[in-house]
Amino acid sequence: MKQFLCGLSVTPDKAPHIVKEYKGQSSVETSFKILNNPMFVGPIYLKKSGRVEALAYVLLIALLIFGILERRVREAMKHESETQKEQ
């Protein structure tokens, strides 16, 4: 398998890790895409900048919790499918 890393000076043993991180970037961008949707953010009217900042923190924490739950569900499903294969 050929791997190309442009513009990076990386030792060959770290290259697979960097490629894996790069490919995982899309899931993070997809999560933030939800927050950038005009239908989601458009109807929110906040006058004070402190409230806007607080809302941003709440939304980021909600995304973090959603990601953790999603990971736990996927791991549970993987474990369940492995136990079914063993039977």
C-alpha cells in the first residue's frame, strides 16, 4: 500500500498514524456541519455576547456527549455481533 504525505517530514513509522488521523477528520467536520446549518442557527436570537458564548459551549458539550454515545453504541454493537458469531 502506497502512502503519500505532502508537505510533511515524517518518519516512516509515524506515517500510518498520521494518515489515520487525517481520515478521521471527516467525522469531526460532519459533526460541526450540523451546527453550521442555517436552519439550526438562524432562529436563535441572543443580544449579549456572553450568552452567545455560553450557547456555543453548551452546543460543543452536546456534540462531545453525542460523539461519546455514538462510540459506545458502535462498540456495543461490535461486541454483540462478535458474540453472535461465536455461538
